[in-house]
Amino acid sequence: MAFLITYPKEKVAPELQAQLAQLTTTLYILLRELVATQLNPAEVDQVQTAAGIVITSQFALHVFLSRNWHFATPPDCFVLSQKMASRLLANGYHQVSYPAEENQANLAQLLTASTSEALVWLTGNRHVKHNRLETVANLSQITLYKNSWSQEQENQVVAQLKGVPITRVLVTSPSSYNRLQTIETRLPSQFSSVTYYTLGNSTFTLINGDHKSSVKPVNKRDVLAQMLRKMCADEMAKQTKKDYPTDFE
């Protein structure tokens, strides 16, 4: 029995890594490859003249900070979390805002309340359709990176998982879940009894629609740590019940 975490191991706190490993075999396997895109001159100009920059993913933030922008006026920056805001502040962006809760609905409210000027949302090519930010009238999107996946990468993951029964999976995005479903059809016996844990409502809704056991965060604070702890708590409860059954025959 094993846990599958579709998130980089190095971004999981050491104490959580240890807690997971103490309970069962834990596999960290990304179901994606993120690649920065080159913007054309018109897109670069659109970013550099925007009144505000909106960033909702850690990789988009990484790419944004790695580029040499020439802003005529420092933009207002809007992000999902305090952690993302701290990275921007540390890199010299001083006008940074984030919502009280880490979700797009609250970010959309913040954007609408903050400005009516032109905003640019730096996204990947597979951001969730019908997202909450589409209600912001003055927001345009520019694809800053691509989320890709190949048959060769799928084959490599299948080889890694072969012979390892998976009982709990942390799924970090709808695209990761869709890719995992293809893998599961190739290894059905290893995914016969799985509970999925998500970081947000979009992935949870997708999995729930497939009538599969899924768990989402109870709030939007530190969702990664929250869900990893939930996985551990559920596994501990299962192991305790197995070791100390309440029913006697």
C-alpha cells in the first residue's frame, strides 16, 4: 500500500515528508511538465504597460520573476496567497495585494474592488475553464507557460507504479487527475480502492463527478499541508481500526 503525491517532494516540508514516510511508502510523481513560453513583442508590451499584474500559480510567479521587465510605472500585483506576495516583495515589487482566503472567488472580488484599469493575468495554457476570474471585466490573459505531457512520460510513470497498490492520492490539478485516469486504466488492480485528496474545488468537483471518493480542504489556509495532514490522519485512523477492531465475533 502506498501514497501517491502529484507534487514536487522538495516543496513538501521535511516534517510532513517524515510523517508520510512513517505511515507508508510515499511516491512523489509529477504528472506534468511546465515549460516557460516566449512572449511576442506585443505581449511583452501589454505586460509592461498594464496597471496590474495578476498571478495565480507558483510557476507563473517563478517565470515572471525570472524575466527582465521594463515597467514605465511599477504595476500593482495581485496574487492568491501571502506566500506568493512575500516572494514579490522580496524581489522589489512593493504594491502587492492578496485575498483574505486563498481562492479565485475572493481574488476576483479583490480585483473588482481595487481597480478599473487594465489588468493582465499571467497563466498557463491549461488553466481551468469557467474560472472565477472571468467575471473581472478589465482582465486579459497572457500564456506565460505550457503544461505538457507526453506518451513517453506516461509510460515512465506506469513503469514506476507497476506492482505498487495505491490507496491515497494527492491530486493537485484537473489536468493531473485526467492524466492519472489514463494511467489507472493501464493499472486497474493497483487503483482498486483509492481516496483522492485535492487542493481546491475544481479538482474535487471533477473527481466527485466521476463518483469517486474525494476530500477537499475545509478552508483555504495552507491547503497543501492541510491535505497532507488529512491523508496521514485518515491512514492512521484506518491502521488503528485494523489493529484494534471494535467489532467482535
